[in-house]
Amino acid sequence: MSIDEAVRAAPAQTLIPTGVGFADGDYKPVEQINVSVLDYGFTRSDVTYDVVHVWDGRFFRLEHHLDRFLASMAGLRMSIPHDRDAIRSILMECVRRTGLREAYVAMLCTRGRPPAGVRDLRQCRNRFVAYALPFIWIASPEKQQSGLAAAIASRPRIAPQSVDPTIKNYHWLDMERSLFEAYDAGADTVILPSLDGTVTEGPGFNAFAVVNGTVVTPDSGVLEGITRQTVIDICRRNGIPVEVRAVPLAEFRDADEIFLTSTAGGVMPVTRLDGRILGNGAPGAMTMRIRDLYWTWHREEAETTPVDYGG
């Protein structure tokens, strides 16, 4: 029986709104999903993942996330016994079993473990895990109303020549250490520079600036975020000038507006950077226009996939 057939045949379950996961062919409360301490995903951070959200009972841009996840696995030479349709069905079932209308839904693939006494990566059995949790905000709606305080880190982001940022990964130590630097400076979050002195990204988000009426965002050294691409698409469809290019730190620091984008939060205004107040200290007009359009798109059938919650 295929995964899709098994999902359709599964008996009704008591809903678990705290979270449901899938691993090794079985659904269970997310707290019961485990990864071995010997899995290379744990010992070597040899893992890729993706996160899609459900809003008002509909996945937003699910196919874009599946595209990226499958490309990431291919880039790391990973394979799992589930095709695209099966992965989609598993994610749907995880959400259905929570009953959540707003959810944070993750899929990940670890390198797994080679046979005992072997270190050959080609002999590892890759492991697929998925789970759905209540929606997670990087910045709460209340915080977004006032805007975030951000800082530029002193340490650069890991160079893309070393770790390809377009493959979503858990190589976050540069960002984690930079977060503590930002906290020490009284900021909410941090944005890392490149070795060349341009803007890259932050922990879990892409960065944008508004410069003389044009929306700009880095073209390299960053994850090609789905929310990032959504903002680019919104700008292009609404006649808002947008440029995807290198963004020097000096230009970014002097921007009229700054905002961050993430699946876990959408479009998040920044009103203070390295202690400098942007504009009048409130989220900028362009940022809020794009933010409103972003959430409006969550009601468009072409951009969303409904969850079948059953009877």
C-alpha cells in the first residue's frame, strides 16, 4: 500500500493540537519523534529541511516548498522512499491530525547512519521526518506593529563557497553567536554581512531594504526564501520597483525602510538598525503595503492548497 493510500485508509484519530510528526512510516505525537545521536544529521549537521505554513486551513505556496526541498535533497545526494505526491500527503496528514488551522509544517531529511564500523557516506540510509506544530512567529504580530530592532553582526556569514545557502540547512553557529551579540546590544535580531561587506541574511529570514522608492534584496550568499520570492513577485505584479543585487552595508544602513521575510512571520518591519531609528520610528509605508499584499495573497486559490480535515 502506498503512503497516499495508507493516509486515505487511516482511521479517525483523536486530534493532537500540540503537534503531530511522521517518521519510519508512522504518525505519532511530535514529542515522540526521535533522531539517533549517531545519525550524521545530529553529529555532522548533515541534514536539509524545509518549512511551509498553513494559514486559515490552507498551505501557502506548498509546491514552491516541495520544489526547494526536493532540490536540496538532490544537491546533498540524499534520497527517500517517498515521491513528491507522498510527501505532500504526509504533510497534509500531519496537519489533519492536529486539527490546526494555522500551523508550522516541517519536512527534513537526515543523512542517517552507515553500517557499524563504516564511514562511507554512500552507505548511509537517509531518513525522512515531517511534523506539524502550532504556527510559530519569529516576531509576534504585536512586535511587528512597532517594528523590530536589528543589528549588523561583526562576524560574517559562512561563505557560500563553503556551505551552499540555497540548500536549506542547520549550519547556524555563525548566526547563533551573532544573535547573542545582538542581544547584548539590546537588539531583537541580527543580520550578517558577507566577507565582501555586503548584506546576506539572518537566522531564519531574508533581508530587504527600501532605497529611494526601490525595494532591494541580496542576490547571493542567501537562502532563496519562498517568502523572499513572494515579495519579489508581489512587487513585480504591483508595479513596485524591485532589484535583486548586491546590497552594500553602507547602503543598507542608510536605507529609508528595512524589513525581513520568513515563512515563520511573513513580512516583518525593522524600525531600528544598530541603534539608528528608521523613518519616524514606525514601520514604513512601503513595508506595510507589501505586508498587507502578502497576507492578501493567502486568500488566493492559485497560491494556496486547502487541507482536507475530513468530516
